[in-house]
Amino acid sequence: MSQFFNRIVWSALTTRQDRFSLGTRLAKRFDPAVSPFAVSMDNSPSALDALADLIAPENDYALLLQAENILLPDKLVAEISTKGVLMTEEKPSPKGSGDVTIEILTDNDIPDMVALANLTKPGPFQHRTPELGTFWGVKLDGRLAAMAGTRLDLPGYTEVSGICTHPDFQGRGLATALSLHVATTIREKGDTPFLHAYADNHGAIALYRKLGFEIWSEVNVAKVRRCS
């Protein structure tokens, strides 16, 4: 497991999600229209220089997410640096009750998905982010009330991500129902579900533990840009 999780973005971009990969054998990033995640192969000077070369000057940026320490070359600066946790499903839970109607979201739903993500901030989400995996949602009163889907995808493991609920519909268990639905779908295809949370988001971590997830490791997160 650790060989995949230490640099999980690298694992995704060199396996199941290589079609989204831009870069070289030393550093890679997702197509920025799909996701801002980037990664170097290791912390060697040549790999870190290659990572910097993938980030354009001025308005471009990248997100680094890895269990290993983040080192930056002189060409890059971290605007944000924080800690997160990577959690894997250890005690699979069944799907939620049938009280909630969960449906697959399509291209027609993308504007509503982006609007919901912009409002609730579940993590980076752009118009092409849904290309990374399947997203499901709950619609109430003709509106997208909540959604969740899959993001990073690597051999044996698929990430539950984009979990969010519109403030008007919170407190109804929608996020829990969607998280269980996504995790069950991942399990049914033979993978282990995993997810990320910020280390100081104790409420989310407690919820995920109730859903059968446990912390595998603390991870490092940084938003980086080219130095001006």
C-alpha cells in the first residue's frame, strides 16, 4: 500500500489516470483543466526542477499532496502549506437506507456541480473534474442538493471525493448516504475506497470513522506557484 500512497498523485498519473498526465519521467501534473494536482517522482534536484517547469509563470499554480515530505526548488514558493490525512476503508459499511434517491450525474449537471463545489469548497473542482470518475447526486426541489464521486484512481484503490451538501439541505444525512454509496460502488469493482481530509477537520474525520474509514497516514499539502 505505502508504495502507492507515499506519492499518490504520481501513482494515479502513472497508472489508471495516465491519460490526464502532462510532464516527463521526472515530474507530472494533471491537465490543469481537470485538476491542479502535480507531483515530482522524488525529491532529487532534477525531479524538483522538472516539477517547477510544469508550472507556468503568473497565474498558474499546482497542488502537491503526498505522505512524503514536500521539498521545493528555488523556482517555486508555497502560498499555502498544511497537513491532511489519508483514510482507507477498514470496516465496510452497507449502503444507506432507500429513503434517499441517488442518481448518476451527467454532463448536463456540470454547471450545478461546479456551483455547488464553489459554494461548499469540498476541494478543487472544475468543469472537467467529473472526467476523473463517476459522480452521484441527490436532487431535491429541482436542485442539486448534494453530491459525491471518485477522483484519484490507482491499482486497487479509488478515492471518494467531492463530498458536499448545499447549506439549504444540510442535516438530512445526504453526505453520509452518498459517501456510503460511492464507497460501496468502489468496493463492488474490487477496489478499496480511500479519502482525504484536512488534519484539523475533526468533525469530518469523526464522520468518516463512523463510516468505516481509519487514518492510514498524515499527508502534506501545499499550493505552489512560480517565484516572481
